[in-house]
Amino acid sequence: MYKRRARILFLATDPADGACARRAAQTLGAKWLEPVGDAHDTPIDLIISLDADAACGPLPQGVPHKHWPIGEPRAEDIRRRVAGLVGGMRLLAAVDDSGPPA
């Protein structure tokens, strides 16, 4: 089902939140996710904003956007949401018995 890892751009006004999301993607979803630094680095598949101010900025056209209103404790909530994203990808891949991308 998946031919490559999903390229995800995490947007946050607090740099610590963005770094936390990228670390979580790298540790919890290394086989599934590729966090990218900005929209100019590489083509991206999904934008996830972690706070309302980040969601209000200009976003690249044609790229799906999700907003995760992060609760306290922030790092724990970010990790939980990334784990849920990875779990959903695993579930979809299990439908056709394909596993993570090569």
C-alpha cells in the first residue's frame, strides 16, 4: 500500500513542540514517517499544526492539513498523537498485508 514513508511537516510557534513532534515521528514511526524541516526542503504529504497560531499561517497549496490542539503535558500529548498516526498507518497497511514501506 505505502511505497515510501510519509513526509510530514509539523508546524508550531514553540520550537520545542516542533522538535518534540519530529523526534516522536523519528522514534515511534521511523518505518512510516519522515519529518521534514520546512515546505521548501522536499515535497510533503501532510502538514500538522500543533497550535492555533501555527495553523493560521500561509500553507502550501494542495497539501492536506490537520490541526492537533495540544493539551498538557504537551510532550506526552504530542507523542500520543504521533503514535496514533503511526497506528492508523499500520492498520491501513494490514488491510492489504503490505507492512511498512521499503
